[in-house]
Amino acid sequence: MTREDADGAATLRVDVLRGNPTDEELAAVVAVVTESYVREASSAVAEEQPTTTWAVSARGLREPLRRDSRWGAFRG
């Protein structure tokens, strides 16, 4: 879990649920998880879809159906 401190820098919090890891073991876990996160975040970029002229100029051809009025109640 990451949180931001007063300076805006991200801080890391690790909760150990079982066992008694050493400081070196915790540092190794943090290093591996951080490296994996950085690699995944750098490759997880969505490609922008090109906008066509048709998509920009297209508009709805009619208003949506009004579901609150009855079928027999014509409102011209």
C-alpha cells in the first residue's frame, strides 16, 4: 500500500502477517515488487484511437424514446 506524505512523495507500508522476516528480506521483497510495478506501469499504456471526421461530425438522428409516456398518448 502506498501513501503520500506531506512532501507529496510516495511512502510504502508493509504489513507482515506471519513469520519474522529480517530487514534484508523485507528490502528484497520491496525491491522486487517495485521493479515489477515499474515495468508493468511503463508497458501498460493504452493506445489512443484515431478520431475520424465522421466520428467528430456524427450526431444522433433522433431523440431517445421517452419511456414515461404511454403508447397511445401522441404528443406532436
